[in-house]
Amino acid sequence: MFNWFNRVVEDYTLEDDESLLDRIADLEARVIKLEEENVELTNCLYEVENRLQAKIDNIHPVTYNLNNYSLDK
């Protein structure tokens, strides 16, 4: 059924006599590498988010005891 496609692809060449199938294989490899890097980047972003949230949670603002003071002096 796809014999016509195979013939077209085999006959088609890019610059420097690079076949279309080789180019497709290269592009697929690049896509796979980019997907892996995307996963790594996402994991690093989550790690940074968690560290930042932990630092924010660790901040304890000073609380003042103002119970003994009033405006009725």
C-alpha cells in the first residue's frame, strides 16, 4: 500500500546526497534527545520550586506581644 511512498522517499535526496530516510532518522533522534532534556529540565524546575518553598516556609516573622498596650492611656 505504501510502496509508492517508499519509492518517492528513496528517490528523494537532500543536499550533500543525504537521503530523506537518513534525515528523518536524524530528526527523530533529535526529538528523542529534546524530550529527554525536557524531562530533566522539568525535574530540575520542580526541585528548585521545592527548595524555594522550603526556604519560604522556614521564614518566621517576628511576632510582637502587644496585649499590654492599648489606646486608652
